[in-house]
Amino acid sequence: RQFLDRELSMEQLSQILWSAYGITAKRDGTPALKGGLRTAPSAGALYPLEIYVLVGNVKGIEPGLYKYNSKDHSICCTISGDLRNEASSAAYNQKMIKEAPAILIYSDAYDKSSKKYGARGKERYVFMDLGHSAENVYLQAEALHLGTCAVGAFSDEALKKLFQLPADEEPIYMMPFGYCK
């Protein structure tokens, strides 16, 4: 829950993102693969999670909010500037949010899982998918000698507004990561 004021590398960030939702094998024409095999399973292979990273101190990457695209393992800036203080305020002033060099933000477009599974997709399967992905992030952070912590205590409305999330997405989890004190 406490991070050093130490820059992360692009390679570390890349590895954390890949572990969360990266593609391990490209689609080979098999319809069931729907884009490829991933690092985390998903109910019905729907992959309803959206992953963002709030960058504050990563070498070679300007501070800002970036959306992760697993199909080509890239990030795209959606908001420029260091938003860690504002994100910390939205997370009830948790200090680790403003200290971490980067923070994963998970959101969910519930319609992706609800179309197939109804309420059960929204109320259960999305969170099972999140658990699989977050576990991978914990394991990868440990392998990279980094620390992380799951954060669910935040104002949904404040984060949604701060990160300018689409109307059909809700923030559901944050994972600040960096070198531990």
C-alpha cells in the first residue's frame, strides 16, 4: 500500500497489461476463439472488461489515462495529464493511488455479458472474469518485484466522470502498482 517515488519502465507496464488481458495465441479461424486465447478466461469468451492505465511515472510515456487494446497490445491516450491526485480523491483519499507510478482501472460494459447471460452475466460472471485477470496482475507484479493492491473503495460516479468513461461502462476495480517501500 506504499510505493517508492521510482519510475517504472515501459516493459514493466507492458507486461502488467499483457498479464491482465493480453492475447496468448492469435485466432486461427476457429470461431470459438473470438480473437484469440487470452491470459485470463472469460465466461462465454465474451471478455466484457475494459482496461485502462493511469500513468503518472512511466519512462517514455506521458502522464495520462490510456485505454489498453489487447488485440494489438497497445495503449491509446484518452486523457492527457497526471490525474492521480483526482483519482485519489475519488477513492476516498487513499494515499497509494496518488503515490503509485501507475494504476490499472477496470471497467465493465455490462451489456457484453448481459446479452448472453442476462442478470447473471452482470451480477456474477463479470466479477469472476475480473478475479481471474486481477490474480494475473498480482502474480505478474510479484514476478517483476513490484507491489499492487486491489481497490474497490471509490465513488463510481466520480471516477466515471474523471475518466470520461462511456455511458455503458462502469468502473469496478483499481490496482495501483509500483516498487514497494
